[in-house]
Amino acid sequence: MQRVCFLLMVRADRLDEYRERHAAVWPEMLEALSATGWRNYSLFLREDGLLVGYLETEDFAAAQAGMEAAYVNARWQAEMAPFFESLDGARPDEAMKPLTEVFHLA
Amino acid sequence: MQRVCFLLMVRADRLDEYRERHAAVWPEMLEALSATGWRNYSLFLREDGLLVGYLETEDFAAAQAGMEAAYVNARWQAEMAPFFESLDGARPDEAMKPLTEVFHLA
């Protein structure tokens, strides 16, 4: 099982709306995440917009590929893209570069 | 159960040593964390020194208070303090301000 942590930056002027959208993620999106192996998946938001994602999965590359192929994800990511800073044209899910785990205690 | 995420900043010139120290945390420190309720605790390091902590616990305030009272923690935090940026005199564990969770999928 892999533990994955990634960072994104939400635009400071869209934080409230970002929170609201993530309190009501589409059921089809939740189902697609579960079906493609995203487990114990949390998003944490700092007041300045720094967003931390944490999840557990058998194989993050496979979990990402699974969502890449999910039609609902294309719609979700298209709606989420304007919330993020400096993604250089990439979709938010394409900008999820995992950090290195340097410590773990079960 | 609470999921907790916090951020710290490791000095850019101490990253290698920080990684080495966390690959060999003292057994007494690991035991104290477990005994005080720190579960599934990971630290992730970005190349610029941004450090993300994630853990699960029944009560983070109690888990922090438990470590506060652990003698081994005072020694560990004293040794770790010089690795961090701008803690304003606080110990690293005192600077762990949790971020807000805005999304969770089990």
C-alpha cells in the first residue's frame, strides 16, 4: 500500500467556493475514486490556499490512470481547474506530484 | 478519529541530515508516539524543505499533551529545532498548527 501526499495551490479569491464544492463532491466522482483505488483520501486547506492531498492506494500510477479514463473526472477537473494557481495548462490531477515520504509510524 | 495535517519548513541546507535522522528515529521516541495515540503518522518532504505531517489520532490535543509530557520528546525536539525555519523560538511540535480538512473519502 502506498501513502501519497501532493500539494496544489488554490486561488486566494476562490477559497470559499472551493470549500463549498468539496463539501458536495458529485456522487459519481466519489464512486469513480473508490472504484479506481483511492482510499482514505483527504484534502486539507491552509488559509492562504495551499492545499494538501493525502491518500492511500495500492498503486498511485494505476489509481491516476483509472481516474484519467473516467469520464466524470474530465468534467470535474474542467470545473476545478479555474480554482487553482499556476497549473501551466495542466489539469489539477495532472499537477499532483507526490512528495517523498521520509518517516512513517504505523 | 481525527485526521491531522500540519506543515513545517526544514532549512534547505539541512535536508539530507533531516532525512537521515528520520530514517533512524530513536525507538523510545517511536514508543512514546504510539503510547500517546499517534497512528498512521507520516512525514513527507518537498525538495525545497516544505514538510507535511499527517497522522490519525483519537484526540490531537491529548496526543500533543501526551508527547509534551514525555521526557524523550524534549530531547528529540531540542535536537530537531535547529533543522527548522522560523519557528520563532517555539519547539517544532509546538508549531504544528493543523490545517482544515475540506474533503474526505473513506
